[in-house]
Amino acid sequence: MKKTYSLMIHGGAGSVANKTSSLESIKKIVEKGEAMLRKGASSLDVVEKCVMLLENDPQFNAGRGSVLTHEGKVELDASIMNGSDLRAGAVAGVVGIKNPVTLAREVMDKSEFVFLVGKGAEKFALANNIAFEKPPYFITPQRKEQLMNTKKSNHMTLDHTIKDRKFGTVGAVALDLKGNLAAATSTGGLVNKNYGRVGDSPIIGAGCYADNETCAVSCTGYGEHFIRMVMAKTVSDIILYKKVSAQTASELAIKMLINKVKGLGGVIVVDKYGKIGKAYSTEGMIWGSVVKGGEVKAMLG
Amino acid sequence: MKKTYSLMIHGGAGSVANKTSSLESIKKIVEKGEAMLRKGASSLDVVEKCVMLLENDPQFNAGRGSVLTHEGKVELDASIMNGSDLRAGAVAGVVGIKNPVTLAREVMDKSEFVFLVGKGAEKFALANNIAFEKPPYFITPQRKEQLMNTKKSNHMTLDHTIKDRKFGTVGAVALDLKGNLAAATSTGGLVNKNYGRVGDSPIIGAGCYADNETCAVSCTGYGEHFIRMVMAKTVSDIILYKKVSAQTASELAIKMLINKVKGLGGVIVVDKYGKIGKAYSTEGMIWGSVVKGGEVKAMLG
């Protein structure tokens, strides 16, 4: 098989505040990732870097510019997985971590654990010199306003609440020149979330999965639906057992998501051949890609 | 298909402190669950009840008598899932909750979320009148000694550390007379765990899964291996795609666990026909069962 590389990233399913500027940002980030992969970087380094850049961009619901919890805080979740050996790292409910995906990577590389949550994860971050930022770095005026509006509409039906919440989770999946797959996902979660709620993004198998035998997957959407479906593993197992393409697997998995839990959201997939797939049950999903070293694309839809 | 019911519970893979008394306890709990199922109780109520009883028994690593964290605390994780509609609830890193499985059930029934962690989950528990207990209720002299010994041996190799830690997670899977499947899992996690570490037990798809289309699964073992394999969903998807029995699916999944991540632990499974399955890569697993309303068994092995 000819050596090649592919990359796909997403900035969330649902509506986007500023389409033009979001797409420009997505395109630039894919270009950076593409350059890294072309020069031989590992898929693991590339998905981490792409998700870091998405976290740093306040337009997306991850890292800086994340949605606010019921208490007006930014609580972040992220995960990363390496397809060659199924190593994985994840963090949930962390406050003040500049790049949660980098903390997830550190958990994978430097601890004997996979999943750290809350204050404990922050303690691990401190002990490993992970960058922290103060609340003003994370909180944008738009998110303050959004929280206020969401709280006002809390007496509305659940459907309306879900609609208002949007799903700006970010993620990246890649195949590198050595044939290794990797995936990473990062989020601020749901607007107005409460009680230490954790969604699918930091759950290995739900919001993120990578296995060289099948594919790399990152999800975005209403986290509860994706946890109940174990969505990323669902995509991987469709490819394992049905031997279909990344695109067919994405469509079949979204069909299952709708049929089984009336789920809202989307998936991006890169398979071991470097083919990509995407599907969603929301109005749209913002994504960018480069397939087998070809043209860089960024699209909403 | 003739209406029937089945139940399987486990008290963990690895060695057991007192075989005779653990087996007696397992048998009594299966008998209670069997009586409930016979009288028409839902599989969901039965797995919750069985796991509550296992949590209350200080011999097992869940609820009372759980292992201690590095800081000498009891931090508990649990999950529950309903196979008829894929509803699920889970909590992680909670302190002072008498029955974490009941809190997981409450999250499923009373919140719009699936997964709550840490202080937030405890706040939800308080708001919903869930029973709390003080530290002396949870902490046994044996666990204090175990923590001291584990800390001493921390300079030993990882294999030794793992061996010393044992895996006393508990769980239950059931099929009820209406043909509904359910699963529940609860644990104190690893001895000497640190940094808010969360294992597979509260991860839907890793330590727990139930889907009326396939089976109900509960896992026990080295949580990091089970998270990376998304073990419970792996079992469910083997049944979905390969149409094999619960026993064959259990064995195939444990084979994958060993081959892919050199994983340590075990699974218990009830399929939609009421057949049971179990397999493990550890020295043993303590379990009990009743198959299609037959004889109650309790065994180590």
C-alpha cells in the first residue's frame, strides 16, 4: 500500500456564529496539520496540535471561548488516543487548564492512568508543568450573554434548550505516513451544565477512538446521546465487522444514533487507508480535511 | 419465545480474602435477585438491588469496605444502564455516598444528564435526598493496612503493583420476564489511586452496557485496559455482528483484551435469550448466577 496521510478536523455540529471567520480558521489549522504530516510528524502529534489550535481560537467551544456552566465557570473535557497501541488519555471537569488536550496527552504519556477528573486532574497538571490560565482568558462576553439567555429559557421545553445550547466541540483525526491513526476531542460541554456533568468528549469509545485496525473517530453533539450509543466505538466496530468505507460507516452510525436514541450530532472519521468519512443529524457541521495529501478543504455542511 | 429470567453477579476478578464467606454472600444476593425476577421485578430494579447489597457488604471493593485512595479516602464510581431504551446513569469520584449505584440510577431517572463527577455529583445527591455516610462507615482496618503495604511497595515494578491491587469491583446483569436487559457496575477503584483517577466502572461502554438487541455486560479488572478496549461495548458488538452466544462473546472479548492491551480482568454477560457468559484473564473471578429460572449457583473460577 502506498504511503500517504490524511487529516480531518471539526469545529462542532450545529450552527456557527460567524461562518466566514470560522471556516478561515478551520482551513488554516488543517494547513498547519497537513504540513506537519507531509514532513513525517506522527498522527498523534498532529491531532494534538490541531485541537490545541482549535482550543486557542475563541470561536469554538473548547479551551478559550468555551461555554459557561450554570455557575458561570469554564469546565473543560478532552481526550486523545493513539491507534497503534490503543494508549489513551482523558480529563474531565478541569478548570484553568489552557489546553485540555495537552493535559490528556500528558495523562497518556506520563501516568499509569487513562482518565483523570476535576481537582485531581488539576493537581496532576500542576505536578507536570501544564500551562494554566486565569478565568478572564477563557470567558468571552458572547458566552456570558449566552448563559444569561439560556438560563432565561430554562422553563422552555427540552428541545428548545438543546437547540439553544449548540455543539461547538472540536476534534481531529489523522493517518500519518507510518500508517498510524490517532484521534483527539475537546470541549467546554453544554451551556448551563450543572452538577459536574461530563459529556462524551473525554469518554474513550464515546467521543474519541482510534485503532490502527479500523479507523480514528471524533464526535460532536449532544453528549448524553453519544455516551449511550458509545458512538466512536460503534463506528470502529462497523468498519471492523462490516468492512465498509469510512463514509458508509459514518452514515450507518448516525442512522443508529437517530434510530436508537434520537441522537443529535456528528462524527468525523479517517480509516486506515486514509479515506475520510463524516455524517451528522444536526443542521450542519463545520469541518476541514486533506485526503491522501491532496487539496485542503474547509466546509460547513 | 418462552418468557424467562436470568441473573448473573460478580464480586470481582483476582484473589478474594475469604472465599467461603464471599461465596455465601454472593449466593444470598443472587437468591434475593432471583426472587425479585420470579415475581416480575424489572431487570433494572434487580441489578440496582444486587449491586446495592454488594456495596453494603464490606468484603467487596465497592461502597462500604472499598479500597483507599493515595490520600486514604474512599472515592466511588458506579453506573447503570437500561437495555430497552439505552438510558444510562453514572457517577465517578464521589465521596460519602452510601450506595453509588442508587445515585447513578437517580442521575438516569431524574436528570437530563448521564454522567456526573466529583463534588457536582455529590451536590446532585444532596438535592435528591440520596443517603450519605461518614468516612468510618466506609473504611475498614483491612483497607488501611492494604494501603500502607501498597505505598511501601510503590517502588516495585508495575506488574507487582497491579498484582497487589486486586480487582474487587462488583456488578450485575439481568434479563427480566418482560425480555428487558439491564446492567450495573460499582467500585472503589484501585488501591492507592491518585489525581482523581477514574476507571472503567462508571464508563458506559467500558465497564457497563445493556441493549435489548444484544446483551447486558458488567466488567471487572484493571480499569485502564477496559477503557482502552471499550470492553462492554466490544462484547455487545461481537454478539450484534457475529451472532454468537454470550459465552463465546465473553471468550472472544477477553481474547481481544489480552491480544490488544495485555488486559487483566473479567466480564459477565446475559444475552437476550437469557443465556449467560463469563470469561477472565485473571487467576479467577467470583460470581453467582441463576439461568432461566434454574438453580442458584455461586463460584470462584
